[in-house]
Amino acid sequence: MRSLPLPLALTARLSPVAVLACAGWALTSGPVAPPAAAGHQTAQKAPAGSTGSAGSASDAPSPGTAARTYATAPAPCAAVPAATVRSLVPGVKPAGKEIPSTDTDLRRTCSWNALQGYDYRWLDVSYEIGGSEEEARKEYEQRVAEKSGGGAVPGLGDSAYSVVNLTTEDKQQTREGVVLVRAANALVVVTYNGSDFETKKAPGTDEINKGAIKAAKSAVAALGGGQG
């Protein structure tokens, strides 16, 4: 892949709707504070090993009860602070671009991408609101099972998983990190990737993984506004 003009892989990534549709994410792909402080565990059982939640044990739903803490998805383009967006995607306009959705109460996605010199970065934040906590849990487990090589992210949401992969096309490397988070009946999916079109190398695994997790922490914290 040549530096200039932009290679086909970059051109495809600069079209958020096309990329997300192909990936199946747009409409389906130490924390800032513990889950209780984020304000999203008021209608569910505390996960095993957690330090507690905002509600008491009597507030937890009985077995079989459909818990639906969140009624709507928050505005995804406002979910990550502008300073964080600028640090993860140098040269980008922090406003982001929201991807059209058939139901913005339940599914919303925002994308940021920019090429600064030869250095390219892409960030996605997606929300999906399930009909119940159990529905969201099953969807989360299914998606985690489809991925390999990652690991749990302690203290983020009720369950969180992070994975980073490296791909090479025409000798151009791209490294991508994905963080999946379940918080009550909501799923948060953060995708963060990057390439250097001068060296043809990708950013390091640690840089991409930490960047994706940082964005995910902000995205989970932003869920509080959609409580039912």
C-alpha cells in the first residue's frame, strides 16, 4: 500500500457507514469510577466479587424478573470528552459523526477519524439498549465468544472484555482494539484503530488497548442519562 494517494484501505475507513455496515456494528459493533458511582446498577443484582451497588440487596430483581435500567441510548457523539477525542484521534473535529439508525432510542453510534500527516486514527462508540438485562447478557456473551485473544477489563460496567488484533494488507499494518461492555440492559461497543502510512507500521498494542478502554470508560459513564 502506498503513502499517497491514500490507499484503498484508508479510503474505505473514511466512510463510516460502509465500514460499520460491513463489520455488523452500526445497527446490530482502573476505571474512572466503580459501577455504583457511574449510576447504572440501581435495578440489578451486583455481579459476583463487586464492591457493591447504588441499591440495597432488596432492590435487586428476583430470578426471572426482566431488569431494564436504561430506556434510551445517550447521544454517542457527546459520550467521550472532546479532550479525550483529540488525544485519541489527533487532528479530528471533536463533534464526530453520528451514524443513521432506524431507532435512535435503542441504537446509536458515533465515529471520529482523521489523518494527520501519515498517521491515521479511527474511533467508534456504539450503544445498544436491550429489552432486559438477560437479553443484554446473552448478546454480550455471544459477542465475546466470537472473539479470541482478549481478556476481561475489571471494574468496567457489569462485564467488560477487550481484544486487540493486528492485520496487514499490502504490507500496511493496522492495529484495532475492541472493548465490549455490558451495563445492566445496555451494551457499549468501542472500536479504536490506527495505522502509519509512512512507516507502514501500526501503533503498539498497549497504545490501542488503553485508548479503547479510556473511551469505553467515558461511554459507560454517559449511560446514566438514559435511565428509565
